[in-house]
Amino acid sequence: MCDDDCPQCGNRHISPYDSDERTEIIERRGATFVMLRSADTAENSPDYAEIAAFLTMEEAQAFVENADE
């Protein structure tokens, strides 16, 4: 992340101190858990695409963990 202006108070050239990794997320849709991934080129506006669907959260989490290897 780089220095930027604060969207809430307008302070300029501030450095972020924390962030969340949101490239891959798991979302519940009805009875399934869907793994979504945003392209690296999305930058500040996520552009999620459905990668796979699973019957359990555990299966989805295992898929994400193995995809990172």
C-alpha cells in the first residue's frame, strides 16, 4: 500500500498502518460456499470472479490454502 489521502477526514499523504488481504474470499450462497478471487490488476476496486463452489466451509478453506502453495 502507498501513501494517500484519507477518504474520511481529508488528511493528505498519510501512510496506512493496517490492511486486510481480500484477494480471495469465501462467500456463502444458499447451501454452498463459493470461493471468489479478485485479479491483481483490480487494485482499489475488487473485481471478483467465481473460482469454485463447495458443500462445506472446510472444503472451501482447504482449496484456498492449497491454491496459495
